Amino acid sequence: MSSTLRVGVLTISDTASQDPAADTSGPSLCHLVEAEPRCTVAVTACVPDDQKAIQKTVTAWCDDLDLHLVLTTGGTGFGVRDCTPEAVLPLLDRQTPGISHLIFAKSIQITPFAALSRAVSGIRGQTLVLTFPGSPKAVKENFEAVAKMLPHAIDLARGGTGKKTHEKMQGGSRPSGVAPVATEEKSQTESSHGHGHGHGHGGHTCFHHSDREARTDAASLGLGTPVSRRLRKSPYPLIPMEEALSSVMDRVVPLPSVQKPVDGSLIGAVLDEDVVAVEAVPGYRASILDGYAVIGNVINCLLGVELWWTESLCGKLFTDTDGPGQYPVTAVSIATASSDGSATTLLPGQIARITTGGALPEGATAVVMVEDTLLVKSSEDGTREETVEILAKVRMGEAIREIGSDIQVGQTVLKKGQVISAVGGEIGVLASIGVQKVLVRQRPVVGFLSTGNEVVNHDNGEALKMGQIRDSNRPTLIAATKAAGFDYLDLGIAPDSPEDLEAAIKGGLAKCDIVVTTGGVSMGEMDLLKPILEQKLGATIHFGRIMMKPGKPTTFATVPNPNGGQPRLMFALPGNPVSATVTFHLFVLPALRKLAGYEKYMWPSVQAAVAHDVRLDERPEYQRAVVSVTPEGSIKVQSTDKNQMSSRMVSMLGANSLMVLPGRTAERDSVSTGQKIECLLISNLG
Ligand SMILES: Nc1nc2c(c(=O)[nH]1)N[C@H]1C(S)=C(S)[C@@H](COP(=O)(O)OP(=O)(O)OC[C@H]3O[C@@H](n4cnc5c(N)ncnc54)[C@H](O)[C@@H]3O)O[C@H]1N2
Ligand code: MOO
Ligand SMILES: [Mg+2]
């Protein structure tokens, strides 16, 4: 077992936190750490002499990054602002006075001023924390006083036996020093010794950790670092999918609301107000049929059945005379606006011809369809009906739409949070009650940038040169965005040059709520996205790797908004086309939906029986699959393709879902035919 000791170096100084160039002890300490066999600086930061800031960083490094050793420099003296011991002591589970004494003993031999250090040391969780004074000289003396015993001390602090050390002390084979101790067999953030580090290479960079933000010295990943000095292991922790999803969704704040006219541009928008009807539908008593408005009472139906309406229901107008029989046609009401705003009046014993949608004459209580009548007598010139016989019985209110029978004034027709669908119901209802504008959440705009020297426009019409590849990511993601009803900006293709990438992303950030890049996020020397985000764009990378397949190097960051307001969201998706597409569906679309105000922004899922055995990968996997309903009514799922490689876009063909497969364990390495598995429905059922 062997492992690198990951060390965090924290400079604590008001001056250095304002002017990084003023920090000399931080870089010195980094060089001392890097000079030790199998020690590496995993993270650096610079904070002012502020107890809370110190505690936040030290806590995050111990608890979240699980570093082996945290070294602080500065703030241990008698100065009024010096508060490092006060900040660190309460964080320690156990103090280590022996180490403090050893450091003190060595220092006091060199200068009596060592007596003015109030440095403390101890263990938090599994992390050893040492506080050093804030001068390069003191840092060197202090560090050298304890360097050789650090691996042993850390081993013990992590529950080791220290056996190796004792063996060596009793005449082991190593000529000097202490073997670094084994800690985690597979450290997620471990990095090899000897990589280039920001201190002393192109100036000081302050990195501040909060929660599990995986910020490191981005220089060691790309910008300006000779390839031979690049990190050989990613410094970004491999985080579980659930953590990645909540890291994204917790940071997505729905956009503000705007008034928008009632038209097709509302489709997909989320209402940010209840809509209350100020008009009734219908606004007048309207006929449902073409026929005759009548005053009903007891109408003897053709079958001889009699229907009685009570006096209270029918009022005085209903007399025994009205019912099937012959009546004079005294009025005509076709569906049109009345010239004087009033309806005609019908008296007992009269009927009026009426068309569908026509306003009922006052007094009419039912409409008889034309098919249930006979023309008895017309005018001499044949242009008018004079007498018509009603054949059928009608019920009170039959074929009449009363005022407000569809929508009443004061009725809440749409609720805040409701989505205006493309089906038409919401727009139809809004239009029917004369709503001019509604308050809806702004729709986000997402920008797409493909990256890579090898990537060319898919439709450039030219034969590919050796090493070139057509850009399939942008057209794919843009099409999926359109289908989901979101606006987008095509940011084109940027080559793998820091200047081009920075300019293209900045252009996107100025105009888009979310910028999505594809490519350049893994471990190659041309994978520049992460360092650009951190070093050039002032972004906070919240995660840079996820334990998932496909999409392992998926990166999510927030970037200061160039126009002020909420930070912009940045997704740097992997370049492999399937990885880009799957992670777009898993992260970007839900984020867009949440930005747009959707309450349900995650994909729905079903449990489906697998139609064949599925081998599990060591990473939890999202296999492209087709979910369908069998003739018997059960739900089954089938992989699109046996070969589910991330570069193989044909494995997306026909997919309407993503099977959510757990990672392989010693107990379970496959899902057998017929077993049920969760499937995310990213499209309609096949
Ligand atoms: N040493 C390691 N190498 C890789 C690792 C790793 O952990 N260690 N991860 C692998 C995984 S997993 C993935 S996924 C990819 C991600 O790569 P990048 O995001 O850095 O993307 P590129 O290197 O730029 O490109 C990868 C691949 O995709 C093609 N590509 C890029 N853009 C497009 C596009 N717009 N349309 C179509 N195809 C595109 C590109 O030519 C490459 O073939 O890294 C692995 N490596
Ligand atoms: O995670 Mo990568 O996306 O497998 O190919
Ligand atoms: Mg790459």
C-alpha cells in the first residue's frame, strides 16, 4: 500500500488576501511540501485574519476534502488581528501538544522571538492540522522540524498501526526518512508527486473552498503548465450522481417574471399569478343548436310523456299553451352582435328561429332543433317562415348555454405555477375571457459551444481531413432544446486555445442564462475548460467528475453574471457525443425547466422489466433504452444497442428512456431478464 499525502496550504493574512503577490510564506510552504517524498499540495487558499473565514476553509478541507494534512501560515502572533489559534483550536478533536513543543523547542534555539508564537496543532477527524507563523523563514524551520514524522503521525491519526515506521526505525531498508503511510487505497483526489503548482509558476492564485467545490490549482491541469508537469490524476473528487444533481438544482433559481401577451409565444411558459375571470363565458344566453327558441312549460312529448316544471323554476311566462304544437315564428336570432345591445322578447305562444350561438330572446327557456320541427306555413313570397310545428318535447334549459355556464366571473381559471401547454387549453381559456397579458416566468436562454481543434461544422460540405470530426453535439443539443421549448444561442465551435475559449464563453455568458460547452473536460493537455473556468472566468467549479457512465468528467460551475444579478450557470459537458447528450438530458434540461419556473423539473420515471440480461458497469450507468407497453399491458425496457460506448451515437437511436443501472458490487453484477429497473422517460413511450 502506498499513497500520496494530500496537503492543504492556507495562508492567513489580511494583506495577502488583498494582494496575492504579498504572500511569500504560502508559496514557500508549498515548495517545502512538494520537496517531501510523496507529499503533494492538493489545494491552497488565502484568507484574511478572520476566524470565520479560517474555520470555513479548515473545516471544508478536513471534512469534505479529507486532506491528510492542513498547514496554515500566519496569524499566530501577538498582533491584534492574529486569531489563527482562536479559530483553529475549537475545530480540533484532539490537540497534539508534543508536535507544538517540538516545533517550539527547535525554533527557540534559533531565535528567542519564537516565544512570541502562539501556534497550535491537533487532529480534526483524520486530518492533522498545524499552524505556523507567517514568515517564510519560520515556516521553513517549523516544517523541517516535523516533516519526517508527519507520515507516521498521519498514519496513526487515520487508525494505522505505524508498524512500517517502527520496522524501519528498527533497521528497515530505507536509508532515510519514514515511508509515507498508506491511507485510502483509492484516494479520489490523490495526485502524483511533483506536479507543477501555481505558487511560483505564474503568480499566486487564491483558491477558496466551500462545500465540496473541487477547486485546485487549475494551472496544474492545463494553462501554461508544461505537459510533463501536468497532474496525472484528476484533482476533482468523483462525486455520486445524487450529490451532483442536488449541487446543480440547489443553485438554480427561477428567473424573474414578465408580462407577456396571450399568444403562441406563451407555450411552455409557467404562470406566476392566478388568473381570475373578469368576463363570463358565455357572456349571453346562447343557443347550442340551429332551431327554434321556445317558451317551455308542459310539453307533450311524442311519446306522450309529460314533464312538469315548477312555477318557481319557470316563472309566470310558462303557460299551459306552450308545448308541441304549431306556433307563429315572430323573431329571428342569428349569431351576431346585437345592434342595440338587447335581445328580442318572446311572448307565450310565440317561437323564434335561432342559429347556433345566437342570443336567446328574452323569455325563451329552451331550443328545439330544426330537425324536430315542420314548416307549416311560409310567407307568400317564400322568404319567411310564418308557422312552424314543434314536434319534440324539450326539457327546461335544453340546448341553452346559460351566462357563465362555462366560466363565471370571479372564477380562478388558471393557477400560479401552471404550465401553458402547446395542446391549447390554457391559451384558449385565456383568450376566451379576454385576458390581454399574463405574468409568466421568463424563459431561459441556453448557449451551445462546441470545442475542439478537430471539430468542424457538420454541414460544411467538405470531406473530412485526417483527425477531423463532424460536430454532432451542437445540432443534437440544439434540437433537443427546441423540442423542449427553450430558446438557444448557437455559439459555434471554439478551437482548443485559451484565448478563443475564453472569448467564446464570455460572449455566451453575456447573453445566456446557461452556457453549455462540450469537450475539453478530461485529462488531456488540450482539455482546457476547467482551468479556463477557474482562472479566466472567475468561476466556481462545484464538481468536475461524477461517478456515472457516460459523463464522468461532467463539470458544473457558477460564473459571475457579467450583467449583474444571479450567477450564470455553466455546464462543461464531455465531448463524447453520447456523454454530452445523456448529461444534457440529466442535468441541463432539468436545470432549464427549474429556471423557467417548472415545479416538476426532473424526468418522470417508470419501473420496467428488462427484456434481456444487463451487465452492470462499475460506474452507475444510464443506458439508452426503449420503454414500451406490451400487448398485455406491462411495461418493458430494452437497450438500444449492446455496445453502449460513449462515442457511439447510434446507441442513442430510437431511445425514449435512460435505464438507471446501479454500479456493480461484489453481490450484484447484472440485472436478469424480467427484473424491474427504474427508467427515466426522456421521450414519448414507443
Ligand atoms: N486519462 C483519461 N482520459 C479520459 C478520461 C479519464 O478519466 N482519464 N475520461 C474519458 C471520458 S469518460 C470521457 S467522457 C472523455 C471526455 O472527454 P473530453 O470532455 O475531454 O472531450 P474531448 O477530449 O474534447 O473529446 C472527446 C471525444 O469526443 C469527440 N468530440 C468532441 N466534441 C465533439 C463534437 N462537438 N461532436 C462530435 N464529437 C466530438 C472528440 O473528437 C473525442 O473523440 O474523456 C475520456 N478520456
Ligand atoms: O464517462 Mo465517459 O462519458 O464514459 O465516456
Ligand atoms: Mg479530452
